[in-house]
Amino acid sequence: MNDQHIPPKFIVVIGGSAGGLNALIELVQHFEKGKDAAYCIVLHLSRKGIGDFVVHRIKQVTSMECSLAADGDILEQDHIYVARPNQHMLVKDDKIKLGAGPEENRWRPSIDVLFRSAAVAYSSHCIGIILSGLLDDGTSGMWAIKRSGGKCIVQDPNQAEFPDMPLSVMNDMEVDHVAALSDMGVLIRKIIDGTSDIKTKVPEDVIAESKIAEKTAVGIDDVRNLGGIQSVYACPDCGGGLWDIQGDIIKRYRCHIGHAYTERDLVLKQAETAGATLWVALRMMEERKHLLRKLEVESKERGYSHMAAGNVEKQAELEGHITKLKEILTDLQNYDTA
């Protein structure tokens, strides 16, 4: 790379979750080289080694350069950057920036984080694509792209393995294109060829929220400055107060540490946190029952029948609580649909 490097004029940001890998592999086959664009991808894949696998799969179907994103990577034309598991990927000053900030919508990397940063960096020269996935991550980020003058494309939900994410974007905003994966390469070319060189001004609240994702933790003033209203809910990750973010296309909450959730994701995270707490309670009850059993045996050996009977009674009562707690935990599993 030389000192005269000229960054690409456009950026294409892509987000997918459940079913997104297969969709992505089909999509990249239709990318056209030489269109003065870089491509950044966030897939919700939790396993550490999966990023290398995604890069390997993409390289099998395209002649474009493809790599796992590294902090400080300078954006290159015709290069595909894949987000690393457990690290946010942002775009700033024509470079990739990786972050270890709080999860958004229970994920790091988050599609919304990438999309907002790309909207700030490229405004009307940003193209967002949402692929197959569950729930609604990516909707807020797409809205940021739309408000910043960029273009929004969603996979045809009739062809998506899991249509929740494309449908969420379509239901909450007016998208520019609903397309089959095979048509998206041509769409990208037409958008790039038909877009003015003059960039649109990015809204201040989009800039402010994108800056939050660059930090490991933020403060109350950062969230308040987004126009948030303090809600009655607590953050299920850190216990801090959640702020109702105003003016977004989708209902969202953010705590002053930086965790953020849509309403649907908040319901799921609350169930996960409640479940984790109840599992601890169940363990403690099982340990207490075991200890009561030990005391019962010792009382019998010493001839303290009355004390032994009392411990038997406590065990029976505790066993009833344990049974009820197990039923509650089983019910909570039904909330985990992500």
C-alpha cells in the first residue's frame, strides 16, 4: 500500500443472522469488481473460529480480496471485511475500527453498530443490506443509513430462510429495494452509478450514538444527550437504568454503560437473566436439601428423633419449591427463540 492510497467512494455494509451465512455466500457471487466500493459484513456467529470459516467460504466463490477485519485496516476497493466474533466492527476515517464495547441486541459484533458507523462515515455513499435472520437487529442501523442519505436493500423475505430481520426493516421503514440475492449485484452497481458525488449531511443524533459504540463504557450524559427518557426498566446485563431512546424508527432502550436492546431483544434478555438467577437459586436449594439430609442422619444417629423429623419436614417443603422452580425454568426456555 502506498502513500497515495485513495479510499473507495462507497461502502456496502451487510448484516445477517440465522440463515445469513448461506445467503451471504450466494450474495457475494454477484458482486461486481471495479465499482469503487468496500464491503463490510457482520454475521451473528458466536463460535470463535467461525470467522476464519466464513472468510474461507467467501474466497471460494469470489475473486475479490476477503479477510477478517483487523483494527486499523485501511478500506480498500473490492475488498470484503468480515467482523470477528466478540468484537464490534466500525468504520471511521476510511479505516476499520474494532471495539470491545457493550453488546447491542445481545450481540457483539452488532449489525446496528456497523451500520451506524458506516452511515456517519459515508452518508449518502453507504449501501445497507439486511439478510436472513431472527428478531430485529439491523433495523435501527438501516434507519440511520436511510436518514443519512444512503440506500437500503433487504433480502426478499419470501426467499429468506428466516425472514424476521428483512420483515422488521420493511415493516418499520420504507426500503429502497426488496430483492433476490441474485439481483443485488446489479442493484449495487446502479446505485453507485446513479449517486451524486455530493454527500448528504448526517443527523447529529446518529453521529452521537455511533460515537458511543467506540467506547468501552459511556456515561449517563451520553445517553441523555441522545434524547433518551429514563424508563422503569433495569439493564439485564449490568443492572443500570435503561433509557427509552426517542426518535428511532424502532423502540429501543440503552443503559448508561452502553448496552442496547430493541423491545423484543429486551424481553429475551430479561428471560435469560431471570433464568440464570433462578439456576443459581436452584443450585442453592439443592445444596440446602443435601445439607438438611446430612443433619437428619446425624440427628438420628444421636437419638434426636424430634430434630430429625424437623429436618425431614424441611426437606419435603424444599423439594416442593425445587419442583416449582424447575417448572418455571422450563417455561422460561420458551422465550429463548433467537
